[in-house]
Amino acid sequence: MKDRIQDANFPKTEDGRVYHLGIRAGEVANRIITVGSISRAEGIAKMLDASPKIFSLYSERGFLTITGCYKSIPVSIVCIGMGAPNADFFIREVRECLSGDMLVIRLGSCGCLTDLPVGSLVLPASSVACTRNVDFDFASCDPWDVPYRLSKPVSADPDLHEALRDALDATRPPSLKNLIVPNAVNASTDSFYSSQGRQTSFQDHNASLIDHLKAAVPGLTTLEMETFWIFHLAASWRGVKTSSSAVNPPLATVPVVPAFSGIPSRTREKAEVLLSSLDEDTSSRPVIRAAAAQMVFASRSSQAFIGPEQVTELEKWSGRGVLEALSKFDVTPERLHPVSGSVWESMEHSNPVKALL
């Protein structure tokens, strides 16, 4: 659809759809699992309740949002692909479509820097960012400069982290002996190759990078590309309104041509989200809570890689555990997105109490 954009500062269509994810208020729940793989998202979606009807939207930019209920609790699964920019799109655009608190658990794969076996499940208590220094002369090398930069750590939300650990313990099938490592440190990188120490035909000056990372960050266990950015944005957000200037006249463009199902009939009605103002009591402001579960697919020490059957078992267990953690996490009704007008509204008539929990 060709929609007009109302504000170039934060682009939305006339009916409130965000620019990259293609969703609008009422199509994403407060409790969210984010993954990078479409097949993983679809596998978790099979665990959702049969009713209400599952909502699914695939945006032109490649983001998949699935919203339904798990044990009568509204839950969304958002597939964002890989990397920091996509994590940024996800957190910012979902936040603009959502009233109340936002609970995010990242369920993704990772490489392991210790002797943990593939198939282990790591729950990072904190994460650091390792990024390529674009001012470094990679062609000629500068012995007085560093090719990679390391950030300070950012912590997971401690309550959501603990709830995730408990839920994974409780849902572990008796046949699985996979380790759960709950207090590790993760490093999120801006490349699968250079800033993760892989050797390619590029002159990345990274042969000793992993050794440097392990020496610099006590407890460093995993490498992947998204967790830090999710933790960082969650910790940075303060739930207040900010001013923005509208573009006049509006810009004509084609921001979203989503493939979707289960959209309510009132698709042209504008959807709005209200946030706290700066002068309101801080205890009443919404928050973003973030945690992560990382499936060890590759060992960087032994070079072992997980097999397909083991992936299937691990994803089924961890997907169920993340759903349990989110559904059981206590959020008071006043800190949830309104049921009215949402894609999960149909459940309100059959069970109005659970609809608010």
C-alpha cells in the first residue's frame, strides 16, 4: 500500500504503522520473544493458543511479527534477522506501538569462547559491545591505534533474568542433559567475521582478538550480534514524551507493503500510544525489561558445530521456557497495553480476568 508519512523524524503511515516493522498499536503485546530465524519464530508460534486467532505480519523490510496468546496471556514473537541495526529498529518501533511495560527476551544462537559443549544454553547476566574501529587504517596498519573497541557492560533486567532461568529449569525435558549457564557475560559484535575474530581474505587485524577479549572481560562466554544493543536500549529508555517536529507537507513514499493475516477490519483507523510526561511520578512510568537466552551452536575453541536434530530439541525446549517465563512474569493491569482494539481483544469476552494479566 502506498501511504503518506506524517513525520520524517519517526516515520509512520496515516493509520499509525511504523516504517520498518509495519505494525501499529494493538498488534504487538507487552511480552515479546525476539529471534533472528523465521523458522524459529514459526516453531514457537505453534505453541501458542488456538484462540484467539494468531495475528501475523511480514513487513516489506523483512521483519515478521506474530501475536497471539500463550495460556491466555498475550505474547508476541518478532523475527528481526541479525545485527545491531535490526535490533535498534525492533526496540524503537515496537516501543512506539506499545503502551505500558515492554518485556523482551532474546532467544538466539551464539558462539562459545569456553569449553562448554554445543547445545548448552547460556543466559547472559550482562553484555559488552565489540566494534570495528573504522578510523583504524586496516590497509596499512597503525601500530599506535587499535582496530577494535570494547564498551562497558550493560546488565540484563535481574528479575526477568531470574524468571527466565527458573522457567528453563522447570521446562527442561528429562531426556535433555544440556547445561544452563545463568551468569555468563556476552559480547555482541558488529560483524560475524572481523569483530568475531574469523579469518577471511580481508586484512582485519583480528588474529589475537578473541584472546584479548577473554583477557579484558572476566567471565566472557559467548559471542553473537544482538544482545548488547537490546540490553543497552532497554536500560537507556525512560518512558517519557519528547517533542518532535512534523514534516509539512507530508512525504509520499512506500514504507510498508506488509504480508499479513488476521488484521482487524478497521485497518485505516489511526492507532495512538500515550507515554508519561516528564513531570509525572517516575514510579508510574513504563519500563523496558530485557533478558536473553543463547543457544550454543558453535564452539570457537574446539570448532564443533551443533547438529540439526540437536537444534530442533534445543529450540523446542528453550522456546517453551521463554514463553513460560514471559507468561508468568507479573505485570499489573494498568501497566499493560489496552485490550480494546488489539488483535487479542477476542479473548476478553471469554475470560476478562486473564485478558488483563
